Amino acid sequence: MNRENIIIRTSVIGIAANIFLAAFKAFVGLISSSIAIVLDAVNNLSDALSSVITIIGTKLALKPADKKHPFGHGRVEYLTALIIGFIILYAGITSLIESVKKIINPATPEYSFKSLIIIIVAVFVKIFLGLYVKATGTKVNSDSLVASGKDALMDSIISISTLLAALVFIVFHISLEAWLGLVISFAIIKAGIETLQETISKILGERIDSHLSKDIKKTIVSCDKEILGAYDLVLNNYGPDRHVGSAHIEVPDTWSADKIDSMSRKIANEVYIKHGVAMSAIGIYSVNTKEDTASQIRDRVSKIVMEHKEILQMHGFFVDEKAKIMRFDIIVSFDSLSMKEMFNHVVQDVRDAFPDYDVQVQFDVDISD
């Protein structure tokens, strides 16, 4: 079963379970005058709506690429996760308002043995549903499912709290309903805010997963024993598991255009097969093989550059001793107080050490591991 079918099937199960729970909780909450149970039922309905939106988003994300959207519609899934976050937040704010009303005008709840049994059943259903949906979402890399799973697990905690409040009222005749509703509301609002923060972060563009970036670079280097390194890996996210990337490789300056072309195609093919990433470009760094003193110059420059803690790496070094041109890239850490000033300082240090050379340095930032 493919990813989309798994998401839809899981969402349908979530819809059925939440509608079932909402109906029973609403019935129990109304006959027992329990605001906490009624709010819990409303929360189940919002969960069902979230699952519906997840299905719609998954279907829209499947639309093929077109002239206006050449990279497809995969980012629609992030928009659906954003909508789900707003729904959760709205449910929490609504619950908060209702809870405050009940605190001002309290109503005495009336619990029965049957209502308690239903709440207990709801707890186990929500725990199972939450674990299942979250695990499935993690497996297929669906933010919407992961958010729904976390929400369901929170619901189980809320249901347990409702049960405890009921037991406290039965034993001690103290009603905690409205106050519990207040706590539940803040928990729902917190979940909504966290979902929004996580989704917005992905829409803005997050750092590449460390394991993925390292694995892709290993794959690139393994394509040929003469490839000395892979750098500047950039992955653009166009939806879950939909990445378009680019990278630079260090190769001997003796490689022909034909070999570079052939190797670029091989790298793109290997990376796509092993990691599902489409490499749109493979840049080239030429490494000296002819000048005997090039390695000595590189070692001297590397020592000067790497003396600065804010510099994480130097790569792409090449020196033309006849033309007196030196070029390389340096990666400046985000921890640097002033990245541009640090870059200029390092470049000046190298120029001072090699006044006869035209020092050409590319400013790089710490994009990937």
C-alpha cells in the first residue's frame, strides 16, 4: 500500500473512532450535566474534522506538476497541518470560554455507573488510536497524522482527568468540572500553538536532517574513488519526502567535461534511487594535481583559516601559481556574532599572508551537516 492510501485509511479510522466517541461523550455529558465531558466530546469532533482535512490535503497533494507549479503540490500537506493547528486552537479557545461561563454559573453534575464505564472505554480507545495514528504518521512522514496522533494521546489524558473529577465528586461531593474544563482548554490551546509552530517552521524551511545529509554525501563520494569530497548540499522541500537538491564535488583538475557530465548524471541517479532526492545540479570544485607546491599552500591557508573558531570548514581550494590566483570556500558558523565581519577578517588574514595572490573566497553558511 502506497503512502497516500495509508494516510487516507488511517484518517478514515480516526474519523470513525472520533465520531463514535463524540456521540457517546456528548450523550453522557448532557445527561450528567458535565461540562468537562461535553467539551471532551467537542474535542473529538474537532479531531474528526482534522482527519477529514488530512484526507483532502493528501488528495490535493497528489495533483501532478503543471506549468504554474512545476515542483508539484506536495506542500499542500503542510497547509492542511496548518489548518488542523488552527482548528485545535479554536477548539481550545471555545472550551476556555465555556469553562469560564461554568465557573461563574456552576451546574451540579450527576454521574452514573454507565457514564463512568463509557469514559473508561474512551480512555483506552484514545490511547490506542493516538499511538496508532502517530506511529503511522511517523512511518509515512505525515505531519498531519503525527499532529492528530499527539492530539489523540492528549485526549486520553484529558479523559482520565475527567474520570478522576467524576470520582472526586462521587466520593467527596466536590465539583471540579468547570475548573477541569479550564485546564483541558489550556492543554488544547497549547497543542494548537505547538502544531502551528512546527508547521510554520517547515513552511519557512528547516535545516536538512543530519542523517539524511550525511548519507547523501556518502552516496555522492562513493560514486567514484576520485571524488575527494561532497559539499554545499542544499535540499529544497516541496512536501513530505519531496526534495530537490544540489551539491558540489571536489574532483581532480584533469577530469574532462565528458567525465564530469557522466559522473553528474551517475550521482543524480544514485542519490534518487537511494534517497528519493532529485539532484538538480552538481557543481564542481577543481583540485590541484599538477603544481607540486599547491598542497603546501593549501595547508598554510587551511591553518590560517581554521584558527578562527567561527569557521567550520574550508573546501573547494584551488591555486593557479602562474596566474597567482587562489580560490576556496569557507563555512561561517551561525554562532558567530557577525558572520560577515568574521568572513572579511579571515579573508584579510589570508591576503596578508599571500600578498602576491588574488585571493577569491566564497562565503558559505552552515546549511547542512
